[in-house]
Amino acid sequence: MCGIVGYTGSDTAKDILITGLKRLEYRGYDSAGVALERTDSDGATQLDIVRRVGKVVGLESELANMDDASTCGIGHTRWATHGRPSQANAHPHASCDGRIAVVHNGIIENFAELRDELEQRGHTFRSQTDTEVFAHLIEEAYAQEHDLMAAVREACTHVVGAYGLAAVCADEPGVIAVARKDNPIVIGRGERGSYVASDVIALIDATRDVVVLEDGQFARLTPEGIEYTDAAGKTIQPDITHIDWDIDMAEKGGYPDFMLKEICEQPRVVRDTLVGRLSPYGELDIDELGLTFEELNLIDRVYVIACGTSYHAGLIAKNLIESWARIPCEVEAASEFRYRNPIITPSTLVVAVSQSGETADTLAAIRDARIKGAKVFGITNVVGSPVARESDGVIYTKANKEIAVASTKSFIGQIVSLTLLALLLGQVKGKLTTGQVRMLFHELGDTAAQIQHILDTQGPAIHEAALACKDAPSALFVGRGMGAAISYEGALKLKEVSYLHAEAYAAGEMKHGPIALIDPGFPVIAVTTKSPTYDKTVSNLKECEARGAKIIAIATEGDEDIKQIADYVIYIPLVRDAFSAITASVPLQLLAREVAVMRGCDVDQPRNLAKSVTVE
């Protein structure tokens, strides 16, 4: 969740920290702060800690008149877990004597117990956060060790929970101590210093070669270099990951917001995710698979585990896997999966879907599944992420960096990746011939041009439909089959970015309760693409029409009959029903964004949400 950045070197630290925090603001934006080293008139080093409620731009204004002499510091942008957004709860947090400062991403599960113990030993707490415990634990350890890195390692032995941590100490100028457990930390070395962040986007200007710190690893950053150690303090040589995208991927590029930019990037995501995946002989080629065809052929049950938008991608995958491979597939909320003792055997495949690859619930579910003997396959957007490292195999969605909190292009990448997996399982199980796989693969690739067609032609229709929704107190999304699966995602998008309450139902379930909500003018958004269940869906919509609902239909081009019951029609190209979720999702994304803009909402940074959920 929260964003961490740190720098030590020869450049102005505050400028580097502010730039990094702005790029990390998608991870949390209720408050921000920095701790900067300063040399006083006596030549001694002090720490200046500046914190502000709100977005990073407020902190930037506060720092504008500060001296540029500091060349070492740490910064943080927060998504609140313990304690409301306030200046006192903003990071960095300091030790009692103000000589040590800490920024932290994660959650300390035993913080209440540790806080009581520390207060009994004379420590004074100034915030409601769990993070402040770290500052005092490090302070106590430093009094014994007189070594910041050793003090951080000692403090971590007392903590139960997850952390990405960076600390500075006025008694060790130019040093940043870093620790990681279950929360992302990326470290890089540039020509003018050493960098740490919770996401590579914060240090991409300085270097393309980074170290993704693993659980239980530590790093000591100085202007001269970086030393990596394990929990015992033994020097280690970490793996280096090369980043092959640039900062342009994270800039708006003339769009009014990142959400629209990322929606418009979806044709490229489809093409990039598919490139090189089909051999000249019509066989799927997924070299990151990590599982042999023989192992895949033994699979007799599939679980897709995910959260939020990724869960909805899993619902689509369930339809495809069961249809093409004839393997039973269940979709589980990762937050529930590990607590219900699911039936898992060595022939079970668990597919973990996570945009960031660091979702805490999904990671916990992966670990539980591996203990029970399952094969684990990851679908993620981030190379080297925890989900990628802890899975037997992985398909990368090739969406590149996604900045808007509400996932759009990553969702499309997940659907395409899961479709590849379903095709592969169908091929391995002998349920799909080589010719069928080749045909389906090319039709999947055609969705890139079909998405572009929607983007180019449906803006006016989406705008008119949004006008009908913007003042409504609530909305219903309905569909059947693939239409039902994508309706859940449409409702979530509308809730996320516009704060308009919305629910989704399989259309046939309307008469079993939800239809009681409908009165004149109530918006019903229906996925009514051509499919085996089209007539049934239209019949359900007529029940809504009879009660005065305002119907917005996502329909197949050429369908004139739908205009007889729908007040607004948004057309999408004709595609095979198996791929309809890809094309139908695009107008639902655009509709949610348009409603949010009309309601004056920040579509990139919705309230109370963060891009990566790294705590349970």
C-alpha cells in the first residue's frame, strides 16, 4: 500500500524524494512526509522531519523554502491502516530523542503488545500508528549496538507482521538501513547515489538495474554503494532485475487522467501479452510455464484465487477452463481461501491472479496451497514480484506500469493471460485440436482492433448513458453467462471511481429479490451481447422496463431490436461469446469513468483506496 522512497548520494535529496513520492502516490495519498539530514552550525547532523496531511503537492510546497544542502533522506506517502489520516500519524516516525526516523509499509500485528512494553520502559508515543513501534525498537537496539543496520535487524526479530522499512540515524550520516518481509522493496544504484523505494517507478530515472529485496533480506545504503545481508548479518549477493520500460509509460501523455490513458492502452496490452505465444505449428508457447505438459495433464481441479478486479477475471477464466479443458474450476476470494481448508491434492492447480504481485491475501493463499501440495501458477503484471517468485510458473500480463488505482488495462491483460491458460489446458487435455487452438488464438488477437474500434466510436453514446446515471442513488448491472461475469466488474468500477452504489446480478436472479429496488428512472446496465442466452437476458430486461427502469444496454453491432427496450445502447463488435468479456468490459470502464468525472471525483485516486493491498 504505502509508498516508500529513500536516497543517499551527492544530489539534493528533497527533490529526489518529492519526485519519487509523486510517482508512488497511487499507493496511498492521505498524508506524506520526509526525514532529511541537516548539518547544524556546530557541524553535527540533525534530522528534519516534515509531514503533511493530504497529497504530496502540499508537502512539496512546505519544502520549497528549505535548504537544498541535504543529500540523504527518506520519504513516505500513506494509506492509513492504524490511526486516522493526520499530521501526527503521517510518516516518518521518530525515536524519543529524534535521532532515528523510520518509514514503513505493512502492518505490525503485535504492535499493541510491543507498544505497552515500550511505554513501560519509558518510551513516549506521539501517534496512533503501528509503525512508531519500529522507531522505538530501533532506538533501544541502537543504544546497545551503535550500528544502525544491526539495530534494524534486532528490531525486526521482535515484530510479527509485514514490513518494507527504511530508517536513518543522525549518528550515521548518509546511511539508510532497509528491511523487507512480505512487502515490496526495490533498491538501485545510480551514478550519483543509492536509492530505495517500494516500487521501481520511483527510481527508474536513476537506474534500470534493480534488486527486488526478498523476505528476510536487509540492505545498507551509502553514497558509495550498497551492502546486502541476511537476517544474521552475513553478506549476500542478490539477483539483479533489468527494467525494460521507461518513465513515459507512467506519464499521462496528453490524457486528462491516467485512467483514460490506461483504458486507451488496452489494444497494445492484448497484442503485447500474446506476442510470441503461438508456435508455427499451432501450439501454445509459454516458456515461463515452469510445469511440463505431463504435469499439466494430471491436473484434475483448478482454483483461481484473487481479490477485487482480479477475482472478476477469475470468474471469466472459470467459464473458459471448464468449457475448453473440461476441468472443474472454482474461483475463490483469496482472503477466504486459506481459512476454509479447501480440498487440495498434488493434482490441484492453484492460479493466483494479482496485478501487483504483492497482494497480501493472495500471497498467503499461495503459501497455504503450496504447503498442501498444489501446483501454483501466477498471473501478474510485475516481473520479480512475490507472486511471480513463489509460483511454479507465471504468465506476465505485459500491461506495463498501471498508475490509476482502479485497474483497467491490467484487468484486460489478466483476462488474455487466463484465456491463454485455458487454451493450454484444453490443448494438453486433448479437448482442443491444434487447429481449434490456432483459430481461437487469432480471434483472441483480433480483440485488440475491436477494442480500438470501441474507443474510436462509442464516446458519444457512453456520454449520454453517463448523464442518465450520474445523479442516481444506485444502479444495477445484469447479464448472463459471460455477461454476468463482466457485470460484476462493471459494478465494481462504478463504485470505485464515482462512489455511486452499484450491484451486479445474473439477470435471471432479478426476479428473486433485486427487482424490488426498481422504480421509474432506476438505471439498469445490461450486457446483452449476442450469445446463447441473449433471448433470456432480453426477457429479464423487459421485466425491468415494465417497472420504469432506465436501461443502458451493451449490445452487439447490428442489433436493432435491443432499441425497443433500451433507452441507451452502446455498441461493440461481434465476437465469439468466449471473448465477449474483453470487449464488453471497455464501455463499462469508460462509463464508470465518465460518471465519476461528471460527479467531480478523482478517477485516478479514489478515496479510501490504494493500488496495492499489502496487508490483510
